[in-house]
Amino acid sequence: MPGGLAWSPLADVSETDDAYLIEADLPGVKQDQLEITVHRDTVTLRGTRQDEPEDARAYHRRERGRGSFGRTFGLPFPVDPDQVGAKLLDGVLILTLQRPEQDKPKRIRISAG
């Protein structure tokens, strides 16, 4: 990638009874440089981590990726875009994707006799 290393944010995907959570490490990515899209059962993250302004530093090693990135996550159910929560806190994006009612586990009552 010209001017930078290609990179992809690391992420954890977990689930609760009510939702799926995606937690992605995005240090240095500002909120206005991040795009989240939801389409059916797919969530896509796109964004850019900008280079620092040019200065007189001569790097001996540059390992932190920079530039544009994209990650797509498939889920086992369709996501309602109106039921997605997103917050960026200390360089970690936390997405909360509510499970549809029909996908939530149901406890079955057993009747006597």
C-alpha cells in the first residue's frame, strides 16, 4: 500500500442471550474516519488510520499499520440496523447487535401430568 502498511484491526466476536458483540481494536482511528454498515447478516467496518504529520523524524522501524482498512463479519442471523449500538472508547470499537426475538433461546415450561 503506497505510503503505509496494509492492516486489519483485530476483533473479538462473542454472544449473549440477547446480542452479539464485536469488539475491534482501532487505536488511532477517529470516529469521523470510521464507517459501519449493516446488510442482512453482514457487518462491515471500514476506515482509515492517518499518518502522523510529516516531520523531521527518521524512522528506524515502522510496524504499526496505517492507511485504509476493511473487515467484514458474517452473523448467523439478519441484523436490524436500527438495533445496532456502536461506541468507540479508548481505541476499541464496541458494536452491540441485538438478536431478533425469533433467534433468542426460549425456555419451555413443562406441564405436570
